[in-house]
Amino acid sequence: MTSRRLVCLTALLAVAACRSRVPTPAPAPGSSNWTEAVFARKPLKSFTLHTGPDGVPKETVVGKRSTYKIRDGDTLLDVARYYDLGLNEITEANPGVDAWIPPVGSTIVLPTEWVLPCCTYEGIVVNIPEMRLYYYVRPPGQRDTVVLHTYPVGLGTDDHRTPRGRFAVRGKTVNPRWNIPASILQEHIRERGDKRTSIAGGDPDNPLGKYRFELTIPRYAIHGTNIPWGIGMLVSHGCSRLYPEDMEQLFPLVPVGTHGEFTYQLAKVGESGGHVYVELHPDIYKYDHLPERALARVLKQRGLAAKVDDRRLQVAPTQSHGMPFRVSA
């Protein structure tokens, strides 16, 4: 087994231990199709949103889903990373497909379409159950336009949950040193005999990656990672991790002082082309337990319940697979 596969398997096992919904697959042969150089050049999209006087985008569904034909040696983890998806997103969109050995020649869905979280459309928004970050920036002098950048994230385990709440970016660091908190140090000593109290910036063992945003929420940050295969999984001690190439793009875009929010929206509702769409995600921290109840609540709050076809709404939880699903006639 290659070292990269071993790291991936270790991350998957860690998620299973934290009661994640992501299954732990068996290892597969290595593939030479994917390299760090390929991932560094992957296409990263942004979306230009036109807003009304209230600052709300007129269309709240962005992107377009597509498909990909599996090649020999592909894994869903590689495909997800190249198309800037988390493992949770690509596995939910393709139920029953082996993440490590997807059938060669089969066509999988790329869930590159999203309903925007409600109801903040400026700064950073991280929707925890979706495991995705949205960054909205308004171009200078343009009152009716917002540019959106969106990226998948890895979040805190069930024992170290990513917190809900508002924050601001209080600092930015390149090659941050990781000063290991006492509680985590005790885990390292207990689990693998590692007594290091800090890890220098740029060290391959440093889980912060090359870039870090320090937040006004104590002890939490948004940063890169030294284990890209944990994106879309519950693997951290509460911080938000991005693919290295995503942080490479995002880091210079976000000024110190930018406001943000960690939100927990199981059910998102949006409009596009005159239709109503819903997007549902698992209750990863067991806060609500009933996405259907959350969906009904959100539709009522948004004043969209009267536009919904009840038959389409009833099948949305089983047929949407984590993607925008039209529920209007």
C-alpha cells in the first residue's frame, strides 16, 4: 500500500471511530493519474451573484452538476479533490459506489451545484452539516453584485465539535507554528508516544498546512492541512481544514477583520429560474435528528411553502442525495 493510501485509510478509520456517516472502504491499488501538481492546477470556480436592494442574491442556487467517467486507478477521493468536493459530498451523491475501487468505466455524479445557506451573504459562512465554506466579497463600487468562492472543509470530530457562532478573522499567518494544546498533547502521548509540544511551520507533520486564519473564537481557526484526504470528513479538533490549493487561493482574498459565521443548516432552501429547490444534509452532530422537520420549518420561514409540490417534497429526503432538488411544480 502506498503512503498516501495509508494516510487516507487512517483518516477514514478515524472518522468511523467518531461515528461519521462515511463508510470505511478497503484499500485499492495505487494510481498514477493524480499528483500534487495536477491538484495544484485544478480549476477553481467563482460565481457572480446579482443582489437586490436588501443584499440578497436574486438566484440562490449556484453551479451545475456534471458527471465523470471512472478511469483505471481512480478513487472517489482523488476525483472529489480535483473537482473541489469533499468526500461526504461525492459519496452521498453516488450511494453504493466504492470510494476506493469505483467500477472502471462507470459514470458518477459530480455534485457541483449548491443552494446557498440562509441568510448571510457577506464574509465567510461555514455550514457545518454540509461541510462547506462560502466566502462572499463585494467588488469595489458595485452595490448589486457579490462574488462567491466556495470550498469543501474537514471539521471537528463528534468529541471535538466545530462550534456554532459568529466570528471575525483577527489574523493571518503563513507557515504557522502549531503550539500543541495540553489536551491534544496528552492524546499524542497516549496514542503514539509523541511528546512534542510544538511543530514548526512548514514541517510535513504540521496539520495547519501553509496558511491559517486566526479567529476571534478562542482556540479555533480556518487553515490548510497536511492530510488532504480528510476534507469532507470529521477529523479535526474543531478547526476547519481546506485542501492546500484551496487555501492558496482563499488566503490572499480574505482581509483581517472579515466577519463570518459557523452555522448549522440541515435543510437549505433556494430559488432559481422561478423554481424552489431544497438541499438536505445529515445531522452530523445529532442536534436536530429530523431533517424533514427542519425543511418544513425553513420553507415556512422563507414564505415558500405555498409554492411547493407536496409529492416532490415527500421524496426529497430519499432522492436528493445531498444535492439541490426541485420541489416546486
